[in-house]
Amino acid sequence: MKEKHDVVDKRHLRSMKTKQKLLEAAREVFLEEGFQKATISQMIKKAGIGYGTAYVHFEGKEEILMVLMDDVMEKFYDIAEVSFSPNTKEEARQIILSQATAFLKMAETERSMMQLFEQAIGISSSIAVKWKAIREKFIQRISQDIAFAQKNGLAQAELNHTLVAKGWFFTNEMYLWEIVRNEHQGTVEEIAETMTAVYTDGLYH
């Protein structure tokens, strides 16, 4: 029984390595060719794996890009997940400012991949749906933080926390794409400071 288990483990490990190889090759091909021109054949060739093996893991290039999107967006989501339990408006402002700054700096760090995602969102309906789901995940997390602040008497209780969360995320997203396209004016720090000041002064007592 143990031998059979070992064989399954080894096969699983080999399968994981193949998948990783394909993802790394795909990332390079996508960045070289852009989303539209990139083909799964180029990725398979670069990875040095068989066609059949590749299609075991992914149906096509869109599915591959979705995994790459998850990997990158996880870094952004880690920033959103930072513990949020301020006791004062100033404490809340500091946490929000450091989150906003880190979020926009990540846009700079991941600029080439984010440029690729923006292309794909504009071309592929399934990637656009994927982006919508990513966006929703952020909005839900922000909404929780606002609800916490309202419950603890720090933020205006009469405001709908989901609507406020959407507004805050869309502000961040707008600046994120400006940074990705290199269209932003001022430094990342200045953008983060400005939007945090407007947001916290509007929401907090």
C-alpha cells in the first residue's frame, strides 16, 4: 500500500513541477508577445513539455493567465488583509495610508504584469469576469474594515459601508492603472497621502 502511495506522490510532484514550468514559460511568452499574440504552442515549446501534458493542466492561454493573475493579485490582497482594529481616527488614517502606499507601490513593482492583465481584460470576456471577481474580493475586505470602524464609533454609522468600500477601491484602482500606464502625476507617496486624507476626512469623525 505504501509503495502505491509513494508512486502517486511522485506522480503528483512531477505534475506540479510540469505545471510550474509551464506557468514560468507562459509568463515569459506573455511578457514578450503580449496577450493577443501569445500562443499556448509557444509556451509549451519554451517549457519543453508535451502538448498532451500541457492540456492536462490548462484548457488554454486564458486559464493560464488567470493563474498568473491570482499569483500577482495575492500580493495586493496581502496588503488589504492587514489587521485593522484602530482605536482612533489617527490610528485608522495611519493604517489606511500605509495600505494605500503599499498597494500603489505594488502597482509599480508589478507594472509589466499589470500591463499584460489590462490588455487581457480589454480583449477577453472571461478575463474581464475574473477581474470583476478580484475587485469584489477587495471591496468585501474594505467593507469589513469600514463596518468595524462604524461599530466602534470611529466612522459615520449612517453611511452604507459597501458603497463607501466601492468608492475607496475604485479610487485605488484608478490610480493603480494610471501608475501601470505611467500616466500618473506626482509620486506614489503624494497620491496615497492625498486620497487617504480625502477618504478618512469624509468617513471618520
